[in-house]
Amino acid sequence: MKSKILAMLRDADGYLSGQELSARLGVSRAAVWKAVEKLRREGYTIQSAPNRGYCLAQATKKLCREEILAHLPENFPWQESLLCMDSVDSTNTRLKALAAQGAPHGTVMVADQQTGGRGRRGRGFASPSGMGVYLSVLLRPSCPPDKLMHLTCAVAEAMCQAVEHASGLRPGIKWTNDLVTGGKKLSGILTELSLEAESGTVDYAVVGIGVNCCQSLSDFPEEIQEIATSLKLATGREIDRNALAAAMISALYTMDDTLLTHQAEMLDAYRRDCVTLGREVVLLRGAERRYGTALSVDEAGALVVEFADGSREAVNSGEVSVRGMYGYA
Ligand code: BTN
């Protein structure tokens, strides 16, 4: 009933009387009032005026399923399996557990807060409440893992589009999968694959993305204040996290739809957004440090680096630091 009232208020151009709401829903006016109070407690600004009724002045700023769906097309194919949580340890961890129980392709989990947000290389990902969008999607592409080498690039490119759609800011991509702006990190992506032992095919992939939205500088832990940024800091505006989450889900859907058919076009777009190309980089592998220049991204998404001795290597793994970013001078 709460959702129905919300939908009616959203559709109404201005005020809707309590009488009309109660008649259309077949409930008492007291029940309507109760539901409106509930919506207000969830953060919706609903004005009421004598003889006029109720008017939805502002949607809630809390991340919630209802608001995310309101920003997606009706009958969006992944809508049934969209899960929105207040607080979880990690959306990737949770989705992997659901995958093991048979959750379908296209299951998406969004959280307002992660108490154990995970980054690459065993690092954490700071995920405080009210600040970011922490989102994972479960994909079950039926193909061998070598056909998915470009998956992380495809996700990064999709997230560039989503962030631009929701905020007007087009981030760059620091190879392979950090979104950056002004030399600082805006977003990180963690891709995890599970293989079927016998067939060697992919059982599932869980792709998790964290975007810093609403942080001021002091909201970041001190040790990352120099290297992290948020959409609020970068644009000077408040960003609607529900609209951003919807843009991310929509971009992921399109990415998934074209993953195996439009690889070349995707990589061309990726190369245009990749801020690593042409820059001096240092490749860190264990204790080894190799300096070179990032030349290109190959058709599998690997970074082609030319080293000081003129040799070239397509780098797939290891940490690449880019000169002029994240404090690397
Ligand atoms: C990185 O920067 O190294 C990757 C960060 C990935 C963070 C996202 S937030 C949603 C999903 N759940 C996690 O625990 N991690 C990813």
C-alpha cells in the first residue's frame, strides 16, 4: 500500500487529496495517513495541506529498491532479482554465497554500507553509510574464462558511462579498473570468477563496484585523503545515489548484452577513456619494480608497456602505478 501511494503521488502533478487516495486504494483515510507517515520516516518529503491533500516534494535520499527501480525502465529485465540492503559485510561476498545457492544471472545487490568492503590484492574498500554506492552483479556467461579477459575493462567502460549519465562528469580509467578524476580515485572494481572444475567453463562471475559519491574530504580515512575523491568533491554537487545506482545497473545490463559481440568497439571506447596510455608507469611484481611507458591496451584488455631497454610486454597482472596519480611523482 505504501508503494502504491508513493506511485500515485509520483504520477500526480501536485497535490492528491486524502479522499482520492483512500477511494482509489479502497482503504480508510487514516490508513492513508499512516502510510504517508511511514514514507516520511523513510526520508520522503511529503507536504500536506488542508483541503488539498498530499504532495511528493522530494524523494528519499536513502538508497532503496523502490527509488532505484523508479529510475529504470518499466519491466527492466533484472528488476526481479534486485536486492537492496542497509548494511552487509561485502556485496561481493554475499552475492558469491547466493551464486553458490543457484541465484540467477543478473542478480544485483546494492548496499548503503559495507562493514567489510573488499578491494583488490586483499585490501579493504572504505564503505561508510550514506556516502557511496556499493553494488555487485552476478553474471553467468556460458563460455570459457579466456573469452572473458576483457570483462573488467568492459565493466570499467560501462561505469564511465553510468557516472557521466548520473553526474555529468566523465571519469577517466586508470588501467585496468579504477575510475579516476583529477588524478584521484573515484571508484574501484573487483571482479571475481568461479570456474567449474570438470568443464573449465565459468560457473559465475561476480563484479563489484564501489563509487564514492557524497564524501567531503574529512569523510575519507586520513591515509587515503590525498588519493581519493568523490562525485560531490569533483562536481561540487550532491549526487542522487539512487539515480547513480540505476545508471550503473542499466549500463551493466547493456555491457552484459554486448560483452561477447562488441568487444572491439568496447575496447576502442575504453582506450579513449584510459588515462594511463602515454604515461610513465611503474610495474610492481612482488619486490620487482620495472619502469616504462604505457603504449596501448591490446584486444584482450592487457596493458602494453615499453620498458627502458626497448622491450615490450603485455601486462595482465601485477600492480601498475601511473606517474602523476595517487601520489606517485
Ligand atoms: C579496488 O579498488 O581495489 C576494488 C574495490 C571494489 C569495491 C566494491 S564495493 C562493492 C563490492 N563489494 C566489495 O566488497 N567490493 C566491491
